[in-house]
Amino acid sequence: MRKGTSKCTSLIALILICTQIICINANAKSKANSNLRVNARSAIALDKESHAVLFEQNAYEIVPMASTTKILTSLIAIEQGNLDKKVVISKKAAGIRGSTVGYKENEEITLRELVFGLMFKSGNDAAIAIAEELGGSVDGFAEIMNHYARGIGILDSHFESPHGLDSGKHYSSAYDLAILTAKGMDYDLFREVVGSKQISKEKYNFTRDYNNINKILWRIPGANGVKTGYTGQAGKCLVSSINKNGKDIIIVVLNCPDRWNVTEKIYNHVMEKVAFGNHTVKELV
């Protein structure tokens, strides 16, 4: 066989494979969306490894996302920070409004503990402390957040704070949050933080014990994360991950009044109804 013919054959094979993948993903989306509507402004279910969209409803709409912002804050801290370094809690961090861990001004907390406080208790005080440590200020950290987001292909989001309290230019989409979460789940520490129901202070020599406020960890067998959120503009939000036989399905619901039940409904729908070729997700996992 001529060399040129071999290259042509390989190119045709590659095109056929890509076409098949596109058709499979389109089939999955069509199957999912034709059978289900949920009470959420936007929602998505995503296969963590392939990024195949298994269900979506206004998933690319730009909306406020509340404390699901902290997924990005924690990921940057895990990737770029010295987790054993002690951070001094500033007056600004200790005085932030909304949900907090309860850190006091001048208290010294390791960056690792701040990440647990951030994600377990949705601590806005932990968010400010992380931002000041890694970015020098909230504004400096916001620059890091936006640069990082663009670097992993999150293009429809903009971040103004490490905590997600309502502000004019702080927004994302269900799709972007799902992609961000897929990235986070590549890290063992991230998985431990978002998937644990409690952590004792003895394990990492923390200053206090932590209990996770994310109810989804108790609601769905195999749930292994990730983050709740709520503000007046964003409504109730939830980013979840459910592991089935080693495979993670990421589910995001934004502005969803019944976020726990809706997440479970989407998961059950995906497992039973969404088809890849002649197989359902349930059969594949």
C-alpha cells in the first residue's frame, strides 16, 4: 500500500470515530432532554471523564452561582498554596457576612484547614483568608480565579470574589461549573474534602472538628460531593458528584428551590434513560 493511501485511510478512520462520538453525545442529550424537565433555572448532568452531556436544561445560560464559586477557590488553594502554612485571619475575613466557620481575628489556621472550612461549612471567612493569602487581596485573587478558569476552558464565567456573594459581574453557567468540578475531582485532597461527611481535628491537627453541611452525601448512595450555594439572586444551587462503580456523574442545578430532590431525579433519570448506542448509563457502569 502506498504511504499516501495509508495516511488517507487513517484520516478517514479518525473522521468516522469523531463522527461516532458526536452522534453518541447528541443521542444522549436528545434522549435525556426529551423525557425530563425539572424545576431549576438551569441544570446539567455530565460524565466526569468524557465530559459527555447526559442531561441539560438551559445549561449554558449565564447566571449567578452563589457559593458554588468556592469550588474554584478550593481548587486554586489545593493546586497553588502551601497547605501546611498557617494563615492569620484578618479583620476583614473575621467580619464577612453570610455563612462562616467562625474564625476569629488573628487566629492562625493552616491553609489545609481553611479549605475544609470553606467547603464543609461554606465559610466566607475561610474564602477571604484564602484569597488574601494567595492573591494578596480579594481583587488580586479574583484575577487568579479568572486566569485559572480561562486556562481550563471555562469561558462563560467571570469571578469577582472567592465566596460568591451577589455582585454585578460574578456569574457562571451550569456547564462551566460541571467542567470545573470535573477538574477538581482529579485531585485526591479535593475528593476527600468534598466527599467526607465529617473530619476530626486530630487527623490533620486542625483547631476544630468539621461536619459537612452538604445533605446530598446522605441522600444518594455513592454521592461523593460537592458544594451547596444560596444567595438572593442565585437562589438555591447545588453541584453534586455521584460515583457508580468508579465512574463519576456530575450534576449541577442552579436556582432550584427543591435542589436535593431535583438532583436525585436527574441522577435516576440519567441512570435509567440516557442511552449510549444500545446501552444505558446504568448498563455501562
